[in-house]
Amino acid sequence: MSETMVLVINTGSSSIKMALVDMPSETLLAEGVAQRLGESGAELTWKISGETSHCDLGGAEHDAAMQQMLNALFCRIDKEGVAAVGHRVVHGGERFIKPTLLDGSVITEIESLSHLAPLHNPANLLGIRALMSRLPDLPHIAVFDTAFHHAMPLHASLYAVPYKWYSEYGVRRYGFHGTSHHYVGQQAAVVLGREFDNCNLITVHLGNGCSATAIAGGISIDTTMGMTPLEGLVMGTRSGNVDPGLHEFIARQSGESLAAITQTLNRESGLLGLSGRSNDMRTLLDAAEAGDERASLAVDIFCYRLAKSIAGLAVALGHIDAIAFTGGIGEHAAVIRARTVAQLAILGGALDAERNRQHGKLSQCFISNSEAALPVLVIATNEEKMIARYVCEVLNQEEKIT
């Protein structure tokens, strides 16, 4: 493939993130984010060719913000050099299991899946429609968070509920953060000097949202998130796994609706709910060190549940070639990695304190003790690069077809 630029977009409910990636060198040429859309404090930040600029969006909604982002980008970068646009879409259901060229029928199908991700897919579609209307001559390609997990075996993906819930309503474990897990898995294989298809890995994405994935043969064979991103690990504001009977119990005790309880589990639980202070791990670690018992408890629960889940994923793999930490917490919180791996002695995990403190930067990503049976890595995720890779795969396939 000749050199080309791919525009990557990730549209959230109140934000738009863009990146321009030169391929196949994977050089990041520009990155921008519009935040707090629809609010008086809405702002746009672009970093283009190493120069950072800021702009007040004046309460702009998605459509107006999209136009301002493109104006800021293309006054510095030649639009004619952009070959395609890659759009992050959270939920592809069972229909979309690989990057897909967007057209009217595909958009309609994505819209039909919005009930599976009501907080995400509608926002993703806003970005798709806004950008397709402004760049109509370019191919637009959807990349799905769930796609990397599509090959999970049924024994890992189905719940023990009436089978018709799956066959009629699509109730199953889909998994998320697939783009990040795929990228980090590929990079881990490079670090290990192994073929990706010949590695057994556990990738651990820790940020405000958290998930871990077992990868074998180049595919996800189990993961901690389920039908929705609420299942699994303790997260910034999400509870992770709870007893399914909790909903009815709280409804009876408090009189709250099912929708309100679900909202609480998504927005007011996790680290925030446990600590009563913050969903930011940095804040909680500082507070715990200063003697805040609830902050300390939140960190303890986070690490214990994470270690327990990693150990559970080991069952899917049989043996583990490496564990790779990524995401904001995974890449930067040495204390969290240390506390988690200390509980994985059963798997042969043991960290080198100095390597861990340096986040693996002085030891080619390795933070494990050189004598440890289980290699542990820190690898910076880059979903923009991974989406650009997916986009180029589709472009190359289209070229072969034509």
C-alpha cells in the first residue's frame, strides 16, 4: 500500500476525538478533541505538526463542533491527502464482526443495535452522519469494539439463562475494548519476539473503563466485559460484577426504578461509589496514602477483583506467555500493578520494583523479575493506530476486488 492518510474519529455523547494517521508508517500527524459539547464550557484542542491550539466552541453541539474541527485541521493539512475515514463504533452485535465499509444499509443496521449500547451507538452514529455529509467522496469504515471478541466460544460467551434469550433477543457476552486489546496483544507479541498467532496472552486495559482479555491464536477467547460494558472488573464509576438479585432488592428497599438503579451502577459506583471521593485512581492513591480508609478500601477491592479475574482468564489459556497492562491506570499506576501481580503468585507472577516504577520504559516494556516464570509487560495502547490498520485492510481488500 502506498503512503496515505487515514482520519480516525471517535464520537461520544459529549465529545469528539479525531486523529490523522499517516499509513503505513503509522505516524500520528494530528490529534484533536472537542469536549463538553452542548455546554457553555465546550472547547476544542488540536495538536497539529507539534503545535497545540485551543478554541472556545461556545456551547456547540456535535454537528457544529465537527465542522469547526475539520476547519481547524484542513487549514493546516491538505484534505486531498486523506484516503479514508475510520469510525469507532462500540457495539456491532453478532452482525458486524470485522471492519465494515459504511453505506445507508450498514448505518441502518448499526442503528438497530442501539438498544444493546444506548449510551454509545447513537453518539457514534452522530459522528458518522456528520462526517459522511462533509466528506462524501471518501470511503468511511466502521470499526467495532466488539468485533475482536466475536470468535469467543459459546461456553465463554453465553449466559446460563434460557437459550431463547440468546436466540431471540441476542443476550450473550459480546466484550468491549476490542481495538485496544487487539493492538496491545500484537505489540506484546513483538516484544516477546513471537508471532501473534502463536501467543497466549492476557491483556489488561485499565482506565475509567476496565477489562481484561485472554488471547490465543490471535483471537479473543474470553474477556471480562459482557453483554454491556457494565460487567466484569471494578471501574471508575461502574460496579462491575454484582449479584443479579441486587436490582430487585434495591428497588424494594429504596423504591427506585430499574432504570435509576442501572444508572447508579454505571455512573455512581465503582471507585467513585466505594470511596465517596473520586473515580480518578491518582486521587484515590494520594488519599489512601494520607490515611483515607475508604479510598484505601476502593483500591484494595479494585486490585483484588482484577487479580481474581486475571487468574480466571488463565483457565481459558492453559498457559500464559505474558500479561500486558495498558490504559491510563495500566500504563502509569505502578502501585496498582504491584498490588495486583502480588496476588498472582499462583501464576508465577513477580515484579521487579525498579522496572515497575519506571513503567517498563528502561527494560523494553518488561516489569517482571527476570527470574519470574510469568513475563509481565507495560504497553501503551493506541486505538487510533489500530483503527487506521483496520481501515487500510479494508481499502486493500476493496482494491483487490476492483
